[in-house]
Amino acid sequence: MYTGKYLLILLLNVLILMINLEVYATKSNKKNDTIKIVVHKTLPLPIIKKSFPSKKKVEYQGSSRFKIGVCLIGKNFSSIIVRIFCSLNSINENRNKVCTDNNRYLSINAMAKDYKVKKLSNFFKKYQMLMIVRNPIDRLISGFMQLCYYRIYLKPSEDYCFGCGKNLTCFINNLQDELWSVAENKKIPDQFFDYHYYPQTWQCEYYKYKDKYKYLKYSEPNMKVFYKNILAYLKSAHVPKEHLKYLKKFLQSTKTDHVTSSKNATNEYKSYLYNNTALLKQVCSMFYYDFIEFGFEIPKDCIDKKIEAK
């Protein structure tokens, strides 16, 4: 009788011990998760050494006639660049011709292969590749305003804002979590998010070809300078003078439907971000290498934090 009683007590003690261990493990995991979240909010997001080619993105466009190419990045004048390259590839045809996916490629390798260049080293000698970059904060706000605030071109069922609606803080927190998940190989990115929101140093196989690109800075307050640089780039590729005149007129007269920079709401959201020091520091840590690699000025409130690459 006593043996059965003691056995029952022993089993109860073991059960209690297991429950306590589970509770401790749960608390420990929660603590570790909390530490991880804090670390992620303060450490610079690294430049990842991988790319995510997708038929949804098709980020490269070229012109074999003029020996130039471009890597397209969302919110960086990409829709206009597509039309410019379309015009270069149909220079003797109707200038109002609708653009197609001709001369669009998943990778630089695919472009080189189509242009009958066997070695990439030879491709970069023959072709001048362009990458247009933008202040990371301006780009982030532009993407948020287009897809979350105004929802331009989106169906009611489509959501690219993590369910945050017009809440910028919620959006930035969720985007930061997603970027770290991708950096830690826990998630394969959605290509629409990738194209519009992810760091520019994650685009265009930058980690491999950063020294092969020519860079132009896109800044909406300084569009005259930007247009001048675009036309100079095309002139160096020997685009005919008459076509350069056409493109100059095209640039000066064309705006896309999803331009949001001049809208009052955009300025309000931008002001909100710059006046929210904690949120601004998060954004600086997310796009730290975009600031550093492309020479954009880091906001003073972020410098005070002394964000340093590890």
C-alpha cells in the first residue's frame, strides 16, 4: 500500500518539476525574444549577400544598341526609366509605343547572355550599368504614402502595409521585423515588398557588383540636376542629339500618377518621423548602409545614438 502511495507522490513531484521547467523555459524564451527585439531595433541591418530574382520584379533593363543597362529600384524613378529605355530600344519607331518586357531581365547574367557576351568581366567592359539611388527616408515615406496612405492602383483586398493601414509606427515596426527575418534566413521576401521597401543595398546584386555601377542620386527637390545627369549619362552612350532633345522634353513634362512628394500629407508624415526620435533611430538602423554606401547624410538624432557597424 505504501509503495503505491510513495509512487503516486513521486509522480506528482515529477509532474510539478516538469511544469516548473516549462514555465521557466517559456519565461526564458520570452526574455530572449525581448533581448533580440531590442538588439534588432538598435543594430544596423547588414548588407545581405544574396539576391531574390523574380519574374514579378525583373529588375534589369538594357539597350544593346547603346551598350547601357540599368537596375530598377522601386520608388527611385523606375517607371520613368523604363519608358526612357523603351524609347531607346525603339528609337526609329513610334515614340508613343506601349512598353513591353522586351529587354527586361532577371539578372545581369541573363542580360549578358541575351546580348551574346560570354563573360561577365567582358560585359562590364562593354556595357555601362546604371543604378539610381535615393535618400532612404524619402524613399521609405514615398513607398508608405503610395501603398498605405493613398493605396494607389491597389484593389480593396490588397494590403502591403502589414495590416497597419495609415499607422506609420506600426508599419516601420513590422517592416523592421520582416527585414531581420530575411537577413537571418527565416523568410523569403515577398517581391512586391522587396521592390518598394527593402534597402537599396539589398537590390541589384549590389554585394557582388557595387564597383561596376555608375550611380546617380534621385532627389525630388533637385530634379533639374537629376535630369541633367540622366541626359549626360545617355549622351556618353552616344544617344543621338535629336533623341536627347525629345527625352529632355519628355522628362520636363512627365509625372507619374504615384508621385506623392508634393502632397501635404506626405510632409506631415515625414515631419512626424523626424520628430519621433525613437522611430527615426529605428529607420536609421534599418537603412544604415544605404546612408553610408551612397553618401546620404544621416539625421543628427541618429548620429547621437552612435550607431556603429559590428
